[in-house]
Amino acid sequence: MKLTEKKRENIIEAAIAEFREQGFLGANTTRIAKRAGVSSRTLYNHFESKEELFDAITDIMLARNCAMAPVDYDPDRPLADQLTVALERYVTVITDREAIGVNRMIISEFLRDLDRSRAFLAEAAAHDYPVTKLIADAMEAGALRKADPAFAASQLLALVKNFFFWPEFLMGEKTETEGIMKDCVAMFLSHYSATSEHPPA
């Protein structure tokens, strides 16, 4: 890793710690530079403002969610098993200790600044998450009825996050996973199975 890249990484890590402790409004770029072991001038060479630093952190969070190992659709394997594996990988990523901390920091700022929240949600909607691709491929193969794969993925992920993300995010409690993930997948498949009589989403 080049020295400039290492300094940028150190600045981002320091900013995450500062934002978590002080909140966005209370965060101070001088303290961030000190935490990162760089001068204020070096910090501003990488990031022109505190807002730009915050945006870089949210971009990293989105990138991590999209970088999870994909599960390629396999017509010879039960779709329920494939979805379960993909969702387990997703949960592992979003409930990582560091990821939970970053999410708490980011969401607290979104509650304060609705414009920033709207911009983030628009950016998130443009990302093609691996779970979405698996669902899209299953729909194309006829294993699921045709619908908007992004919308279907959002429904499934919201269901999963209700049990696996929010309890840990809000209370620091891990959910007993046995049976819950399979139930989530079963509910999803009952709605989106190729023989379902539900109207398209």
C-alpha cells in the first residue's frame, strides 16, 4: 500500500472513531488529524471538508455490502438453500462489530439531516447487491415468478434485518438463528414461487 493510501485509510479510521464519539456536529477535523497521525494540511489534501469525510465513510459501507461473496444461481440446487447461503453471508457482513458501529454513527446523522439521508438512500438504491442478482437470475430461469428483483430483494432483506440486524444494532443482542433464516426464505418463496398467484410486485 502506498504511503498516501495508508494516510487516507488512517484518516478515515480516525474520522469513524471521532464521529462515533462526538457525533457529526461535535466532530473536529483537528482532532481527526491528530488521531490519524497526520497534519491538518494532509487531511485537507485528502478531504476538503468534514462532510466529504462522512460521505467517504458511507461509500465504504455501501461498498462492503456489495462486496460480499456472491452466490451464483444454480438450477440443479434447491433455491431455498442458495438464498439461505446468500443471506447468511449478508448478515455476517452487516453484523460485523465494526460495521454495526459505523452504522450507528451514520444513522444518527441521517436522523438529524434528512437531505443527507435521502441522498444516501438514492445511492444505495443504485447498487446491485449480490442477493438481488441471485433473485434476478432465479426469475430469469423461471424458478421465481417475474417481478422487480430489486423490490423483491428489498422485501427479503428487510425481513432478515428485522431479526438479525436491528436487535444487535439497537440492543447489542444476537438472535438465535436456528430456524429463523429458513422461515424468512420460506415466506419469500411462498410469495414469489413460479406458481404463485400473487400479482407481480
